[in-house]
Amino acid sequence: MARSSGFRSWWPRSYSSSYRYAGSKQHKPTTAIVRSGPYQWSRNPIYLAFSILQLGIACWLNNLWVLVTLGAAWGLMTWVVIPREEHYLERKFGADYLQYKAKVRRWL
């Protein structure tokens, strides 16, 4: 849980500066592939932080149902949400995104 908390405090600063650097705005199509900050280690750092936090909460509460919902959320992200996002980015950025995808892991 401490790792997740540390990641959550570091991530907003890194993410916001990377996001501004890419020229992206909320609810607008992406204009660049961000490769700095947490995106140099994971293509999905927000989903990763969410999963680590939920795992920490499940352990802290000693609650199997929280862990079960993590499994469901992880499956949904892995097999539905992320493939759709990756398909969009492959169409938009082509070989540039494929190169980034080959270099950086999906989760960690």
C-alpha cells in the first residue's frame, strides 16, 4: 500500500507535466505519445496504480470480495478497455506507437 501511495503522490506531478507537454486536453483526441514519467515503464500507469491501490485495500481490510472485484476490473481492463485504446493508438500513430508498444510493457 505504501508503494501505491508513493506512486499516487509522484504520478500527478509527472503525469500533468507530460500531459501538458504532449499538448493534449481533456476530452480531446490525443495528439502525441507520451513516453516520459510513468509512461516510460508502463503503457497504463493509471490502471496499474488503481490495481495496486485496490490490492492494498483488499489486504488491509482482509476482504476477499474486494480482491474478487479487483480480478473483475483487471479482466475488464485487460481484455476490453486496453485493447480498444491500443487499437485506436495504432491507427492514429502507426509505426511510432508500435515501436513504443514493443519497448514498454502493458502493465509493468
